[in-house]
Amino acid sequence: MDIKKRIKELQDELINLRRDFHQYPELGFEEFRTNKVVREYLAGCGLEVETVAKTGVVALLRGGLPGSTVMLRADMDGLPVREENDVPYKSLNEGKMHACGHDGHMAMLLVAAKILSEMSRDIAGNIKFVFQPNEEDAGARIMIDEGVMENPKVEAVFGIHLWTPLKSGQVGIAGGAVMAAHENFQLKIKGKGGHSGTPQTAIDPILAAAGVIQAVQVIQTREIDVLKPTLIIFGKIQGGTAPNIIPASVEIEGSIRYLYDGNDDSEEQPKRRLERVIQRTCEAYRADYELKFIPSNPPLINDETLADMVKKVGEQVVGRDRIVPYVCMPGEDFAEFQREAPGVFYFVGVGDREKETEYPHHHPRFNIDEDMLSLGVEMHVRTALDYLAKVK
Ligand SMILES: [Zn+2]
Ligand SMILES: [Zn+2]
């Protein structure tokens, strides 16, 4: 099959799918309409289709010849953002928006599934098309727990994020750590309330909180190699009721991100270091603390060999000069699938100043350069075919 030609024939269908998803964005685990559209399309391709993890979808293509099983994944959820774009396909669900490009991810993977289905007789192995709900929070782990990696067992995983920080037509690929591990934390610093005129009778949690916030900075700047990107950011602080009262406690929330593979039990872990600094600082101020971590996703680690393979596919699709190495600090729960099987997550650039698609992800004016969707389809199709041909 002439893949490029077939994608061209399906160009209108591709754009229409994306715009339809864009008009009806749904939040995580509420993707019921989206689930229906995805299931019907995949069933129309003659695939075995199942709902997994409440609103997720998995479809299986069995090739005509025996071989390995590869997974291609798209995410499905929109965001609680009020769209400010003035486009004919503007969100019809008030206060919700596909402001991260997941509408485009689904459209690309659906059209890729159609093309691969048309070639299924000649394919050696199986392809699983996975549509994951609730990426912005956490959805991959639930799909895994419900068996998405089994029957047949998935041997490699691939996923794409459309990305406005990259110029239209560029494809960002790197081996190793590509997106950061991310955990939020809640910290309560407990002192003893009292009168601001007699602070010696109280234990001031505001002073202890200030001490902790300052002291924690030592982790990034003095304890961890600066070439290992680590972020500890405080996003919320609350405490006290009046200027002349020492409050009993202060509540702080923040997030930790780091861009390297880390063993959770090691003393080197930034979160272990964070707790140590909090504990010792509170001790110095005679305060107590409670600390709770809320894990979001592990670091996203690309397999080096498979990343080289995807780079070669990319050179074929967009040309060598448009393949760029790319890593960034946001998190992505595709990382969960990569804990089960080696894989590659990579970026297709959709940022174009003239088309006004340079707004950051999650912005009310976020939009993608739709002309790049066909590149994503071709990357999906060729990556799956290349992988299955190589491991045969
Ligand atoms: Zn997002
Ligand atoms: Zn996203």
C-alpha cells in the first residue's frame, strides 16, 4: 500500500474526527460520548473492541501472520478550561476544552487503525490500539490493572504527543528520561497557638514554615547534580486568622518533579531528601509536621534502541533535519505503560505563529496546526509496521 497516498485520501476524515472530538470535550473518566465514537469507528474497521477502565477503549488487530504484539496509545480527556478560540469547531461543552491536543491524538490513532486494518493480512503480529481516559490525572495504571497489557501480551508501546512548543513539522525524539516524574505533596506544620505579644508561650508555625521553604532550596542547588533536573515548588500556603494571633498550624502544598530514573526506596530520592529537610527544620523550630505525598506519574523513560528505531522512521516521514532531540519537565502517565514494556513516547510539533498555534498547552487559546495530524498518522503506522517487521 502507498501509505502517504492513503493518508491523503483520509485527510478530510482525519480533520473531521479531530473537530468532532474538539466540540465535545469530556473530563477524565467522563469520556462517555468519546468512548462511543471511538468504539464505533474501530468496530467499523473490523477490529475486536472492548471498553476498559470505565471509559477507555482497547481494540485488537490480529495480523494475518504470527508475530509479536505492539501497542499504540492515544489519550482521551479534555480539561476544565473555558475555550477562548473563535473557531467554527469551538467547544460546545461549557467550561471544558481539549486544551492539550488529545482530540488530535484520538483522530490520528483512529485513522492509523483504519489504515493498518486494511493491511492486516500482510502484518506479522498484533497491534493493540489503546485509548486511555483521564491522562491529566491518572488513567494508565487502571487500564494495566484491568489487563490491557495481556492477551496477547504487549511487547512494546508507542505514543505521540502533539506539541506546540515544537515548530510544525518537527518530530522530537530522545532516548532515556524524556518527561519528569511528578508527585504532589501536602505539608502541615504544627506549632502552638498564642498571643503575638507573648510569643515565648507559643510555637510559631509561620516562622517554621518560612524556615522550611528556605531550607528546601538546598536540595536542588547543593544536594543534587544540576545536570539532573529537579524541581520542588510550593504552590499554596495557608495559615492564620488575624495579625495579632500566632496560629496553631500552617498548611502548605507543592509539587516535586525530576527528570531521571530513581529508585523510590533510595535515600537519594528528592522526596526522601525533602522529608529529611522538613523534619530537621521543624525540629529546630520545636514544631511538628505531617507530610503526605500524592503520586501522579513516574519518570517517562524511553528505550534507547526503540528510540533509534523511531528516529529512523521519523527521518523517512519528515526528513533528517526535522528530527530534534527533546526532553521536558511536564509529566505524562504513558510512563506507566513503559514500566510494563519498553517503549517510546515522542512529540510531533504543531506550533505555527501564522496559524496562531503557539499557545502553551492548557491555555484557553491553545490550538494545534491540523495540517500536522497526517504526520502523526504516518508515524503511528510506520512505527508499528517497522517494529513488527524487526522482531519477527
Ligand atoms: Zn495536558
Ligand atoms: Zn496531554
